[in-house]
Amino acid sequence: MHQTERVIKHFNMFKKNDNILLAVSGGKDSLGLWLILKELGFSVKALHIIMPFKEYSEKSLEKVKSCALKLNDEPIIIEANKYLEIDFFKALKIYKKPICSFCGKVKRYILSTYANKNSYNIISTGHNLDDETAFLLGNILHWHTEYLEKQNPVLESNKFMPKKVKPLIRITDEEMKLFAEISKIDYIEESCPYSKHAKSIFYKKILSEIEAYMPGTKAFFYLQYIENIKGMLFSKSSEELKECRICHYQTYNDDLCFLCRIKSKY
């Protein structure tokens, strides 16, 4: 808990008078962060997005509700298909990219648009050190510069979305598991059934093997990128943000965002 508090202060993520919208999935990280932020006295509201993944989604929702009872709080529950007025799997076929990529974009869209409509100036997620190092390794191996440029514990706000933060970037998977056990947080342990072929899982295994031989490697790898390398590689964003002419969400390609472009092909 104190480690997370130090990260929040070090990166100037948010303050006590900020309105924080926390994405909670039902996993140990986001539910644990929910507890931590409330214990630290921050004004936080949890939002859970129901994806159309049948039993996995049902179980995830059950864990979120269980944690809400423990914290004496009421989460915001949004069903993705209804909120976006789409059929997720039909839209995925039009999107023509991996399901994890589409799922992530859908969740970011919902979080950003809901936050804007309801006066939340901060969006927080539960990405931990293992998540961030896996993303970083994958992006470097494939030189996905468009993602490397954005891989930061803090993404400042723009006219389309609030500030986005990741307070758990110094905490590992194992540390969060231990925290959840000590705090008696009931969380979903299995991974999403659609993520079994995700490369990030493989990268996590590789980095954990390296960490076993050289303790501290994960933190050094990620934090040195943030503090030193990122600043040298990306001094200014090369992408120009535009506004979707239909829903007013951000887009980089044309006058339609990814979602409205998909809907136009229904």
C-alpha cells in the first residue's frame, strides 16, 4: 500500500480532490487497487465492463460485486454491447484484428466516454509491473513505436479523454496475489479464455525466468525506459488527434473513430 502511495506522489498521478474512475475487471490487481485507493482516502469510483464472454464474464461480475460488499461501495456496471450498441463478435469480424486488441480498444472507449460524461478527471487501471514489462518487451521486439510512445504510468489528458494513470507499476503479480490473500479479496484467478494465445503471457514467463536469475530486472527494465530512454526517443507525439464527426471520440486516421467506422460497415 505504501509503495503504491509513493508511486502516486512520485508521478503526480492524482490528489485527494480528484475524481477517479477505476476500471475493475474482477482480477486481483484492479480489486486490490480499489481497496488501496479507498484506504488511502482518495475519491474513487469503480467501473466494471461486462464483456460478452459468457461464464468468464459472469464470474468476473460476481467477484466485483463481492469486493463491493466488502468495501461497502457500489460499482458502476456497464454492459459493453448495450453501451456501444453493437454486437461485439460481429464488430470483431469487421475490425479484423486480434480479439485482445479489439477488447482493449472497446474498454478504453467506454472508460473515456463515460468519464467525460460524468465529470471524472482521472482514469485509473490496475496494470502492474509484470503487465508493463511484458508490454514493453513485446513492443520493443516488434518496434511498435506507436505503442512505445504511449507506454507511460501517466498519460496526460487531452480534449477527448481524462488523464490516465497506473498506480501499481512497482508491484509484481506475486506481490498482488499476496496482498489479495492478506486482505481477503475474492478474485477471479483464471485468465480470460480468449487470451490463451496472447503473446504477453509468453513474455511474462520469459521475464520471470530472467528475474529469478537477476532479481530487480523487471523494475530496472521498465523504470529505466520511463526515466531515460522514452524521453530520448519520443520528445513530442508524432500523431495528430482528430475528432470523430459522429461520436466526437478521438481518432488518428480520418473523420471517424474505430467504433463509428465499424458501425458504418454493419
